[in-house]
Amino acid sequence: MRGIDEDSGEYLGPSRKQNRREALEVLSLADALAALSENQLGKLPIPETLLPHIADARRITSHIARKRQLAYLAKQMRREDDETLHAIRDAMDAGGAAARMDTAQMHRAEAWRERLLTDGDAALAELLDTYPEADRQRLRQLVRNALAECAKNKPPAAFRELFRELRGVFAAASLAAGETAADDGHPDDDDASDTDDAR
């Protein structure tokens, strides 16, 4: 039971509702941790004492037993100080931002590859206007080879290499300019519809 401050008349300590909300937040974090791979967990600042409990939650497949294990994991996590839990959340958020940026670059590379194969030199000129550091000769050669592969029903080696080359171009530009996932180099909706019309 909470005490009351004699001077102000306010309750001392967190309310039962606040305690429940915080407990649910920790349970949600426990569930998120249990869904991560070993590799992803290794990148987070998780105390060694919690790792066996996370491993148990990941291993259990029975719904009720897993729910019980997650509740136990959350209980162990609540014994950690707030800074530790904040550090884990921050690291997970940073990882999520990195993943979103990586996905955005992947979609951008796919969109530009489609445009280069469909629109040829016009698309290449536009790409080079936006990314002047890109290797014109290399891109032109990869486009030519990818089109030849498609015409002859050959394995798509150049098609895949063109994608990797474009991702490299966008990654280098992002690194140099400190761009976020939503940047001006992504073909806009009008460009995407032009590509669809050209098919």
C-alpha cells in the first residue's frame, strides 16, 4: 500500500496502474528479445544473467509454457536497473532503423535496376546526374549483359551483379552524405508509374 505525503497529500511511489503498465512494457520487451536470432541478440547489451532465460523462451514452442517462460523472463528483467533496459531498447531501435535503411536501399536498387533495363541510356544519365561517382562504364556493361542474359534465357548473373553494383552506389552516397532512408535519389511515384507503363 502506498503512503501519503503529509505535507502535500499526494501519494508516494508509483500507482498500481503505472506498475502494471511498466510490467507490460517489460513483458513486451521480453517477447521481442525471444523473437530475435542469436546473431541479433549478440549485438545487444544484454546482461549475461538474462541470456539463459531468453534461450529457454526461444526454445519452448508450447504456447502456454512459452507464455509462462516469458513471464519469468520479464520478472528477471525487472530486477535489472532502468538504465540496462533503456540501453537494450535503444540498441533495438537503432537496429530497427538500420534495417529500415537497408531495406530502403534494397528497394531503391531494385527500382533503378528495372529502370536501367527498361529505359537504357536515359535512365543511366538520370542516375549519374544524381550519383556522379557511379561507374558509367561498369553500369552500362552490366545492363548490356543482363539484357543479353534475358534474351538467351541464361542464368541472371549480370542481373544480380547490377543489383549489387547499385546497392554499392547508394550505400557509398549515404555514407558520404549521412543520408536517411528517405532520400532524394529514390525514384518517385511518377518514375515508378513510368516504369510500369513501359513494361
